[in-house]
Amino acid sequence: MAEQSLQQRNRKTLTKLVIGVVAMFGFAFAMVPLYNVLCDITGLNGKTNSSAAAGPTALDEDRLVTVQFVASNSRGMPWEFAPETRSLKIHPGEIKQVSFYVKNPTGEHMWAQTVPSVSPGVAAQYLKKTQCFCFDKQQLDAGSDESMPMIFYLDPEIPRHVTTVTLSYTIFDITDRVEAEQSAEKKDLAAR
Amino acid sequence: MSVTTADTHHDDHHHHAPTGLKRWLFSTNHKDIGTLYLWFSFAMLLVGGLMALVIRAELMYPGMQVVDPEFFNQMTTVHGLVMVFGAIMPATVGLANWMIPLMIGAPDMALPRMNNWSFWILPFAFGILIAAVLMSAFGEGNPSAPNFGWTFYAPLSTKYGPASTDFFILSVHMMGISSIMGAINVIVTVFNLRAPGMTLMKMPLFVWTWLITAFLLVAVMPVLAGAVTMMLTDRNFGTTFFDAAGGGDPVMFQHIFWFFGHPEVYIMILPAFGIVSSIIPTFSRKPLFGYASMVYATASIALLSFVVWAHHMFTVGMPLAGTLFFMYMTMLISVPTGVKVFNWVATMWRGSLTFELPMKWSLAFVILFTCGGLSGLMLAITPVDFQYHDTYFVVAHFHYVLVSGALFTLFAAAYYWLPKWSGVMPSKLLGELHFWNSLLSVNLLFFPMHFVGLAGMPRRYADYALQFADYNWWISIGGFWFGLSQIFFLAVAVRCAMKKGEPAPANPWDAPEEDLEWTVPSPAPFHTFDTPPVVK
């Protein structure tokens, strides 16, 4: 090994360490997609499919699974939001439609986003939705209401020990964000 | 990037030391910067301690007496942040600055200007954080100071965080930059500036534990910086890393935070292991038992610390396989930790023990840290953690390992090396008063917390059920007693700084001759080891 001056050696070690620091900063952000992939595979955080699933391939008439529906508002969200069916029993593979009632009691037009979560987490990947209001943003004019449909089935592969599945929706007020995006788009168009 | 190393400004050595304010502001001397770090961390210990006393004053009796719950939450949050990032970590960096060059026979740290920078960021970082508290306490109508706990879980700190959270984010970024620079400096110094003959396996254990700590810092402080950056953009720039409404996940925050947070625990305790590994052999008049196993145990603890983070979050609803993995990995850490404790005991076995102040603090550490380790083992058991989670049992556990663990070894280190730093022996009377009062009060303060925690008293609340009343009164008495006991240490430190006391010889404790720090005179001259010593 060629003799290096102390300064050169220090600089070399320093460079390696700075690269390490930058890499670890990047790793923190890499944890976001990693986490999402892991959750998709394992259903860790109870997230369900976020776009329409294909229909069921089989029907399991041997057993019945209870599916419960829960709706809640995030803090500061003034809409009325409730399931029209609280609970039902279905065979895995059977397609069902339920609906949720929403009302915007305020005096303004608002945008909302509902986020689903399934408990127990292992059941998340077996609850398939072919149509859901949660796939899109919702908008309601001042004082209007709506009944939002959701069509789903349970994958017949669902583990036998799962006898009850709870699907809960939380509704968030995203009016500010949507309006900010829209005004930004308008500005873009005007600039062109 | 321009790098100034110790040898490039060799010219201005041996002229005269700068004086007055400039000496401290522009210092590139490892001893002066070490002194700055140590005084700063002690000041932060007192500030964080005052906050703890506000907490204990409120909790002395059930019901609301002293502060409102909003301010109480600010106190628990900022107490934690100040103690972790302002007291324990800078104190260990201060010790590293003072002792590592002396222990490996180097003239200074390898990157002295970066050293100056990494210290002088800190007062500003904590100025920002503490200013947030003062502005909220004394400015009518100002938003609350950070009030979401030192772990700043989203969405408490993102969606529901007060406006001052952005101060907090800047402050944490600055603390992180300071720690990373300090760590880089230690690694470069240890790799490149060891005296001839000082092989890695001849380094004192304090240098080893700090080297491993420095690698932990380089690996995880950037992750913390990433987490607070995501918070910043979530709060101000419309991203939704932790916001479910936009496709994010608040639980992910906990994963990222504890990926930093668990190694952080070892960042605070590994230098403590190094300190007692220096002190116990000196006062046992025997070489350290199992030096190599100590090095490997430290490295194993550091590696394992990356795969145990989720034991802080057993209750978030992980799959069974996940909780089992994290439970077994956590328990595995007790093996290398046990190796260390047994090695310290074996070092003392049949030694000619004497019980000077540094040894007293070290012995208290070995016993009380082991208590804290045992309650940690209890917390690692997933099913019982569901009961202990977020109770005072957890508070008792981490205060046993951080106060009677890390802080006690910092006192041990101070009493051990003060003669070298100041040239005078620390006052024996004041030191004994400090030790015995601290030892008794720390147990009165933290031991009953195990009981109220097991009985179900939750942490982070300004009030509690009546059944916990008597225990909490005693805990508060212990708290005030422990807080006041630290005034003895202030007196010890000020007397040493004013050079009052018996002059210290070069090797006042009869430390082993291969410990290089005792070969230089006391107080250590401004420049030491200009020509490196030769280690056989």
C-alpha cells in the first residue's frame, strides 16, 4: 500500500462516512415503499385493494362469515357518515352489495375521501371489492346527501379461523387539498 | 470539500492559547471543546431536571394543582428531548472529545474545525426548542410548545401538532447534524490517529464502545432526519406520508421512528459501558476480565439493535410471527449484555477493591443498570407487554437504565477524570454527599414506579386515579430529593473549575500504566502527544 499523508487518509475516511450518512437518509425514504409492499403482501396494516377486483372464482357454501361495517369521521369532519347495513353473514365467494349513507350538513360544497381498514389484519387481503366509493374522491353540495354503494365478496381462500371480519371506513375532509390542486391546474392552463 | 486536519495547522501550535470569549467560540482544541460539551450537557441536565420537577410537582397529589394539562404535556415532551439529545448524548460526546485523543495518543481530534461546528450548533438547536416553551408559557395567545411526547408520533405531531412543531423539526435537524459530525470525527480520529503500536485490539474499551456508538449514530441519525423531513413536508407541503386520507399510514411513522429509536438507546448506553470498563479495573487493581469478549459483546449489541425496533410497538396489531421475531431478538440482546455484567463482576472477583467515588458510582451502575435490564426483559415478553405498554412500568424501566445507568456512569467518569481535566482532586465530602443522596433518592424516585405501573397507572397523564396517590407522593419526594442532590455536583464541578482543592498528581488513582491518559501531567496541558507515544 502506498504511503498516504494523514490528510489524505482523513479525507478518504470522511468521504466514505458522508456517503454512508447520505445513503441512510435515503434509506429512511426507501422505507416508505418497502413498508407499503410489505403491507400489500401481508395485509399488515389492514389496507384492502384500492382498485376494483375481478369477481370470485369459487363459492364455499360450507361456512358463513360475519362481516361488520363501521363508519367513523376523522377529527373536524362534519359530514354524517353511517353504514346502512351494520352486519351480515355471507358465504365466502358470494357477492354482496351494501351501502353507506353520507350527508354534508354544512353550507358549503365539500370534497371527502374515505379510507378502509380491515380487522383482523390477516383478512384484509381476502376481502375483495369489485366496486367501492372509497376508490374515488366524493363530493357533496351544501346540505345534500347520498347513499354510496359498495360491492364485495370474500375470497374463498380466507383462513377458516376467521369467522368475523370488520370493515371500517374513516372519512376525511380533503376540500382544501382538492381545491389547491384545482387552482394549481387552472394556473397551469392559464400559463399555457 | 476542504478538510482541515490536525497536522495542517501545526504551525500555530505552541504560540499561545487564545484567551477570553474567542478561545471558546473559535476553539479547535479537543480539550476545550470537550469542556464546552460537558458544561453544556450539565446545564441541559439542570434544565431538563427542572421540567421533571414540574411534572413531579403536578403528580404529587391527585387532581390538578400546579399546571394545566396542556403545559404538563409540553413538560413531558421537552423533558425527554432535552435529556436524551441535550444531556446524555452531548455529555458522552464531550467525554469522547476529552478522552479519546488522550487514550489513543493522538494530538487532537482528526477534524478540529468540524468539531467546533458540531458543538456550536447545539446551543442554537436547544435555544429554538426551549424558546418554543418560553414563548408559549409567557406569551398570551401563542400556540402551545411541542406537546406530543418525545416520540412525536404522527398524527399527533403532524395533523394535530401545534404551530411550534416546525421549531421542533428544525431543532431536531440541528441536533442530528451535530451528532453526525461528532460521530464522523470520532471514527476518523480512531481510524487514522492512533499512536504507533496502538492496534485496534489494544484500544481502551471506552474508545471501542465509542467507535461502535459512532457507527450507530452515522447509521440512524440520518433516518431520524428523514422522519422529521417527512413530518415537515406532511405539515407544510401537502405530502401524505403519515396521513391515511392521502394513502399514507401513521403506523409507518412508528416503524421509521423506532428504527432510529432503538439504536439510539444503545447510543446512550454503550459509552457508559466503556466508562465502567475503564474504572472497575483501576479500583480492582486487576486488568479487565475478558477484554476481547467485551469488544465482541458491544458489537453484537449494536448489530442486534437494528432488528428489535418493533418491541416498542407490540400493541399496534402486528402479525403473530412479527411479534415473536421481535420478542426473541430483544431477549437475545440480554446475552451480550449479560457477558458484560459478568465480566465486570469477574474483574472485581478477588481484586484489591477500594471504594473511591468513581468506583462507588460504577458499582451503583452495575447493580441498578441490571435492575433496569431485567425490567426490560419483562417488557420484551409480547403477551405481558400488552399490560405494561405505556404504563409507569415502562417509565421505571427506562429511567433505571438511563438515570441510574447512563447518568450515573457520566458522574463516575466526571469524578474519575476531573483530576486530569482540572488538576485538582474533586471534593471528597461534597462528592460523598452527592453520591449517597443520589443513590437513595434515585431508588425512591423510580422504584415505586414499577408498582404503580403494574397496577395500571398510564404514563403521560397530568392526573391519576386515587388508588395511586400515596406512591406518587413518595415518588415526588424522591424526585425533589434527587434534583436537589445534583447541586452537590454543581459545587464539585465549580470548585474544580476554580482550581480549589488538593492538587492532583498525574496518576491519582494508581490506574494501570498502559492507560495513556494518566501518563500526561494533571491538568492535561493544552497540547498533548505532539509526538505520539509508542505503545508496546
